Amino acid sequence: RLLAFIWVPADNGQKGYICVNEGIVAEGLARVYLPRKDSKLHNLDKMLALQNDARIAQRGLWSTFTDYDVVATANGSAFHK
């Protein structure tokens, strides 16, 4: 799996670049992926927030997503309500 960040010049009259990956996640066309739990992602919090917004608004791949409550038992087992 090849993963990359895509940056393009901002076209809104501002200097700098914008991250295409953030736009793709925000539109629900991709989800946040970390290859390992110890992976570093410079904008992880922002990406997760964008993904959460897309999920709540049911955009893109989240359009048919159903959120379930997960209950953890005292011994650590989990089940969906």
C-alpha cells in the first residue's frame, strides 16, 4: 500500500498550500488510516475531526453508516447494543 500526502498551491488568494487528503476525508471519500498504532501523523487530530464530521453528516462512504453503542463489560468484553 502506497500512502502519500498531496499538497497543492492554495488558489483562494492566500499564500501556501492545502492538503488534498484533508478534503478527501472531509467529503467522505476516504477514511483516516494509520499503518501502525505508533505511526506519527502530523495532522491526526484534524483528520479525525474531518472524518467525524463526514460520518455525522453521512457524506460519501458514510452515507449508509449506522453508528452503534458499544458496551464494555467488567471483564473487558464488548458487544453492540
